[in-house]
Amino acid sequence: MTDSPAPLADPHLVFDAVHGRRDLVILGSTGSIGTQAIDLVLRNPDRFRVTALSAAGGRVALLAEQARRLRVRTVAVAGPDKVPALREALRESYGAGEPLPEILAGPDAATQLASSACHTVLNGITGSIGLAPTLAALKAGRTLALANKESLIVGGPLVKELAAPGQIIPVDSEHAALFQALAAGKRADVRKLVVTASGGPFRGRTRSELADVTREQALAHPTWAMGPVITVNSATLVNKGLEVIEAHLLYDIPFDRIEVVVHPQSYVHSMVEYTDGSTLAQATPPDMRGPIAVGLGWPERVPDAAPAFDWTTASSWEFFPLDTEAFPSVGLARHVGTLGGTAPAVFNAANEECVDAFLAGRLPFNGIMDTVTAVVDEHGTPAPGTPLTVADVLDAETWARARAGELSVQATAEAHA
């Protein structure tokens, strides 16, 4: 292996390591990652203190209750129109005479919190809107516990330019697994990263058998409880394609040395194969509180963060090769990752638009990847050596969403012609 820069997520490096209680900012606090992170914090008050929370604003009662239980200084919502309801929810949650937290509102509110005084920022926002907070946290020198994979996907060069080695600690279960398995050896001795996939609800089906699957079937994930977009991404395996790009960016491992294997039980979260033939696997029962604890506490472990295996009970662990014909998303992700530039942003934005169309009944399941592929092909190959800017990413996403929407309408019209 040739020498290259230290990876963004390096378990041997800990950016600004501090022992004792850590001050945290949690972005996306009312979502799946955020609520589980808060559960972990409340069970470990001697280790963590939350200073600020942000959310989109769709669940203001929950946000107010979180703010009260954690006694945060600041809460933020993306929509200014949510402020009256949030203020009222805070008044109802807090006792009479208790001072209420400061309220920030607007599309830049989460970004403002990401650069506020704290040790670690947990970015649990869903979607590429998490890019600006990611960049703000890195620029401010915060340790970034990254659950928002999209910000790394769409803004890879921007993130890599700002991040110090070891400043990012991944929270995705797969990348947290790789992070931990990589701690056991030298980077020069790594032969391959193996990213596991549950296979989603349609494992074993052929492409033709996927033509008529329904929204309800796609949302019935066999092992994980997630939001609708992420769950559909798991059904198409787009999430695994995004994770391959993310692993490449985090660990500076070439795409041809990152493999995907289907593991239905979701016990082994990913593996690292070393040059001596050893493969180290990180395994826990499916529970995101374990990866969250790694993101918030590393290099220290958080006792009883998540359940462990009961080794007195028999279980079977299976592994299968990926069916690339039925699920072409991983191959397409490798392609856009290799292209670089705005290609990953186009891939991600077009997919989000197509998932929305599928959930609304405007696009068949196979039409998701067919449309994303067409949009990526139209986008073409970025000019080599062209520097990437945030404006470039936003423009590419806007175009990709519009084009994916147009193609979705065309597909629906043709299907009913």
C-alpha cells in the first residue's frame, strides 16, 4: 500500500480528547438517532451533558420535553413558523417561573448550534441539509459524531478539506463497526473492508419479482426500525451504496477493496480483512445505541450502552453474496463515487426524489433505480480537477431533484398510456 493522508475516522487518533463529562450538541434530536442518543445521555449523566438541541420542528412537544429533561441552554427549529408552538410547548413542559431556553429558528439554526461551545456535535439530521452543520462543526474544531452520512456523500472533498485526522467518529452501525475493527491493526495491514447488509425486506427476490412490490412491503424492514426514506433505501440497497462511498471517504480505502455482503440477521455490522488472512468482525444485537455510544464516548466505552448477546441461546449467522442484478444500486454508487465532484450529490438527491415518488405511489419500486441511473447518466462526468463548492453541491442537487421529478412523471404517464 502506498502512503496517503490519515483517514478522517481513525480509531487510533482522538481529536481533542477530554476525560470526564462531555458537553454535547444534538442535531436532529426528535429523530431516531437523536431520541436514542438522549436515552443514552440520561442514563449516563456523569459522562454527558447536552447544551443544545435542534430539530426540524414537526414534533415540538417532544422537543420541549427533551429540553426540559436535559436542561439545555438552547433549542432550534428549522421552520420559523414553528416557534409559537414550540414556545407554548416549552411553557407547558417547564414549571411555573422556570427560565425557558433560548430559541433559534430558520434554515441556518442547526448550523449555528453546530459551531457553539461544546466538545462533541452529534449530527443526526436526515438528508443532505446536514452538510452545512457538518462543515460548521468541523470548522469550529468540534469532535463530530456523524450519523448524517449524506453530508459526507455529497460534500466529500469539502468535508475532507476541513476535518483533522480523527476528528470525525462515525455513528452509522457499519462505519462504527469498521472504526472499531480498524483499531485492532495497522492501516498498512488492511486488505479489505467488508460492509454488511441485511438485504432488506426483499432479499432473495429477482428484479422481475420486485416490479409490483408495495409501499407497505418496502417499509417492513426485518431487523431495523427506521424512518421511511432510510427504510426504502435499505429495500433498494441504496443505503449500502451510500455506505460504500462513505467508507471510502472515511478510511481512504479504494473502492475495489470495499466489499458488500448480505447478512440477514444484522448481528455482524461490518468486518475488516487484514493481509495475514484474519478477518475481524464487530457484532452486537441490532441496536443503534451501541454505535451512538462509540460516537459520543470514544476512546472510552460506555458501560451497558446497548444489549449484549445471550451466548446461552443458539443462533445462526448467515452470509450471502450481493445480487447485483436485482439490486444495482451498490454498483451505481461505486461509479458515482469514482467520478467524484457533484456526481454523488446528484445520485443522492435523485434517489431522495424518487423515494418520495415511490412512497406517494407515483413510481414503481424498480423505477427508483431506473430513474436515478438515468439522472446520473445525464449529469455526465465532472471535469477532472474541478474544485467543489457548497454552491456546486446545491445547484447539482436542485437540478437532480427536478430532473428526477420530470422522469418520474414521464414514467407514470407511460405506465398508464
